[in-house]
Amino acid sequence: MKEKKLANRIDQTEKDEWIKLLSTCGADPKFFNDVLDPKETLKFVDLSKSSRTEKVKFLEDALKTVRPSEFSKDEIVNSIGALANDRKILRQMNASAIEAAACDVCSKSSSIEKSDMRKFAEVVMEQPSFRNVSAFDTTTFACMGCMMSYMKKSSFENIPDASLQSAITAGNVKDMKISSKRMGKKVLDNAKSAFGKPNGDFSDAELRKMKGALGSLEPEDIDKIPDASFTLDVLKDFEEAFSSEDNPKKSLKSKIVDKVKKQAGGIAKLIENGLGKELSPADLEDAPLSSFPDLTGENGESTIKCNRKQARVLMKKIKSTLGDINGTDSNFTLKRLVNMKPLLSGLEDSDIKKIEQDGTFSDKLHTIAKAPDMSREQLKTLADMFKSYSKIESTDEASFSASMDSTTVDNMAPQILGMMSKAMLKKFGTANCEAVVQRLAEVDNKKLTRDELKEKFEFVKECKSKTSGTLTSDDLLEAGNVLCGIDSAAPDRMDADAFEKMAPNLQKCNLDPTTRKKIATNIVSKMSLTDTSTITSSGFMVLGNFLTELGDSQLASMDKETVSDVTDKIMESVKDSEETRKERKKSAVSKEAESSEEETFKQGKKRLAEFVIGVKESLGGQQASGRRRRSTCKFISPDSTVLCVDRQLRSSRLPEGCCQDKNEVPITDYLEYHLLS
């Protein structure tokens, strides 16, 4: 292919196919260097499907031959997810190209990360056509309404009411995703005027046009909205508004649920929506069977969305209709279990053990194990039942592997395989080991102990004949979720490309301190990041929360503007690791060793938070240009989980213990929402 390109023998039809493939599948853009030059990739390929690190690295390489001022509107739109990580580059681009790109970026806002949109919007608002908010009109909102919520609050308040009202009636604020109380109040007040509803009794159509501001409503606003306005579509809009916020108002969600559940058919509307998870078990117990769409799975797959507690209540209703599971009944057929999949986590352990052992018994076990929100205890029961039914423990490898094929393995539940020992997995035979690896790659690693994960990773290496030698990105990619079973020796065997591709996945794992240190050390040495002052955005994304393993002098020499631009990505990486630790505790797979290691991680997080805050404040001081800066009262709690902040900025003194006004927010929220500008 490279030779064809050099000889100019690649026709446009062939290029178009490659462009379509890259835009649709999201492969690493550099794989197509032999077909497309950087300028062609930027102009024609939508990079939104490529991984964050891949597209940022591609952009850094492309900028060696393409000047920022040469970027067209389409090139900005295609690479927005990478460009937003370097506002210096964005500010070097042609103003007319930035302005023209704003409209198209908004049309793709659903596929762009909120933090990237925030940073791009900041630069857009600096452009000539968008600086004067008092001149905003309906056309402005139609073009870039999705970015309005990222304006400074003081600027947003200067938007003319007439312009905002026209935008509201035209539906141009529905993508704004406003969470600020002040901004939300301005939208709500103008919506009342725009729709002629001074009392706030909006119709469903009017609420849908206000979609972006729904999350900023107050509980008392809900009382004024007629019951009939809470259609299924409106409830979906509310749920979308809540899911886009990191800290949605619980009081608002509760108010909506309380109002809707009292309506005829209200329970049914809620249970098919994410808001249904706010219903109490008592609400579900009191509701008649007719409130739930095809609860018994007779006619099709269930559309109910519920958590495990709710599933238990619903399963009781199902058993009261179909009868208890007793081992000989024919009501809980494979077809019915498939249709009831969202509810299967409500099965009691005793129910699972009584599933009828007919010709579809094995398929039943795997179907239940694939259900959402299953507990580790339930999964262990299912795994033990499969081991007993298949006689895997008492059968030799030759006989067991002969009874298996790749199609059979493909239909197995990853969690059941994940709870088998390496010795058992080997009994599937060498002919099936690739199929077993593919299933293990999809396992929920937060429900496996660290020892179980390590054993699965060892199995993958043995299956792939990789017990020694270099570990490449392709090798580790095939490991999938069992990559979190990586041992402390593996980082020394990984090459630079493996770190570049797989470090973002490793950042989500709960690894022991030795392995974390090994990964950080190898990233720095193998990716030529020893001089930390030269680390670019892509380098920071590879390091992610492994930055906590670097020394103070290494952190201090980093480029402050680059750190500032990628703060959101760094702290998101920290959040991912915290979420993993939290889920492992919830699943009861976290052992005492992991608990003691958590303190080390917390201290690292605190140190990283202090470093990033210092960078932000340093840049803030430089940008103030002699203006008096208001100080922030802050205190990082001893357990490193809470940063106390005086949001009114009343005092420059650090309080004793914690902020006296109790304004406590998670560190990551503070960094992302209070220090990103």
C-alpha cells in the first residue's frame, strides 16, 4: 500500500473506502498513513470513534507538517476531540474557521465529551462574532446553542431576553445542558414569557424545547407542571439531563418520581426509564401486575430498567403468577429467562439452585449469568452448578475438550469462565483456548478477586504463547478486562506501543503499588518522557493516574499550560480508578491487602490534586495581569476524598479541620468544574 501511495496509484474510490472504514470503526489513524497523508485524514476522516490517546497523538504528529492557521472548518470539526486538549493550538487557528466550525460541532455534540466541549466553547466565545453576547440572536443560538451553558455566568445573564425567548420557542436551547442555578433560572423565566405560561404550567412539547435546562429546575417548579406533561419522552429528557450531570439534584428526581408514580400508568412509565430506579421496593410491591410491561416475559424481551433490590420485588411478583421455581416446573423456560434478563438478578440463591435440569439447562445457567447487576454470590452459585453439570472437575482434558467447540464456548457467560481455575480452563483444550480468551476478555473484573484475575491473565499469556518475550499492544488488547490481572513483571516486557495503547485501560485497574510504580517507570523510560518538561497532551493521557507515582521534581518541571489543558482527563483517570475500588468493595472481592493499599492511592491522589491546584492557581495569577485575585479557602481532608471550598471566596485563611461553611465537594469535581477556566 505504501508503494502504491508513493507511486500515486491509489485511486479516489479506494481512498474513500479507507476513509469510511476509519470514520466508522475508529481505528488508530496512523494505521492509514500509507493511504492518507495527515492533511487528507484531517479533512475527510471523522476521528470521534478513535480512542482519545490515538487521536491526540495523531494530531500532535500532524501538526509537525500542518500549521494550525491552515486548518479548515471541516478539519477542526473532525479533530475536535483532540484539539480541545490544547487551547494554545486552537487560539492559533483562523477565526473564521473556528466560527464556522462552531455550528457543525454543536450538531455533533452528543459524541463529544463534555470537558472537550467546555474548552472548545471557551475559545469560540473569544472569536469576533461571539464576543458581544448582547448581539446574540436566534441565528446565533441555532448555530451554537449547545455551547451557551459553558459561558461565564455573568456573560450569559447579558444575553437579551428577546433573543433567548426566540431561541427557546425555536427549540435551540435543548442541547445546552445547563446545570447552573442562575443560568437555569434565566432560561425558566424566559420560557414562561416565551410560551405565555407565567405560572410555569408547561406542556410536554414546551418541556421538550427546554430539554437542556430541565436539570436546573427546582422541586417546586415540578408542582406547577400538569401531570399530562410528563410523557415518556419528557421523562427520557429528564433522565438524559440527569445523566449528563455529575451531581444531579436528588430532591428534583424524587419530586418527579413522586408526582408521576401517582398517575394512572405512572409506574409503567417510570420503570421503562432510568428514573424508575428511584422507585422504592414498597412502590413496586403495591403496584398491580398490570403496571409492568410483560413482566413474565411471555411475548418479548423486557424493557424494564431496575436495580437488584427492585428486581427481587419484581421476581416475587413473577413467581406469584407463574409459581415458585421447584426444579420440575416448565414455566421458567430458556425463552422466558432470556426475555426476563433485566430482572434475573432478583432470583434468590435457592431459586437458582432449583432451575429445571432439562436439555437447555446449561444455556439457562449462562443466560442468567449474563444478566445485569448479578452479585458475586449469584455468579459463584451459577459457576459451581455449571462445573457440577459439565463434570469438568472429574473429566480429563482430552475427553472434556472433545465435547467442546468454539461455538459452544462463544455462547458461554464470561463470568462463569472467570470463576474457573486455570487448570479447568486448560481442559477446554488448545483448539478452544482462543475462544475462551475472547470470552474472558469480556468478564466483569470488578467481581473477580485479584488472585482470580492474575490466574486468568496467566492463562491468556499461556494460550497466546507469551509467557516470555515482548508483550505488544495486540497481545494485551486480546486480554481485555483480565488485563487488570497483570503482574509486576509484565511492565518490564511491554514495549512503548503497548503502553501508548493500553495504559488508559490499566488506569482503570486496581493494581498493587509495586505494579503501579513499575508501569509509571516504564512509561517514562520507554516513551522517552524522562524530560518531563516536554511531555505533551498524549503523554499525559498515557500516564493518567500513574502520575501519582512520579517524584515531586518530575511534576514540578512539567509544562503548566499543558497540564492545565489536560486536567480534566487526568482527574477523570483518578475517578475511574476510584470507581473500580468502590465497585470491588461493593462486590466483596477486595481483600485486606487492597484496603491497606488504598491509603497509598489516596495519598498519591492528594499529592496530585495539590499539584494540579498549584498549576491552576499559578496560571490564574499570570492571567490576572495585575488585577486583584480573589482567594479560595480550601482544605484537603486527611482521607484525601474531600476538598473543602469556600465557594463565596470570603476568606483567604485556611480553616482548621475543614471549611467552616461546610461547602464540601469531591476533589475531582472541584478540579473539573471550578478550576478549568
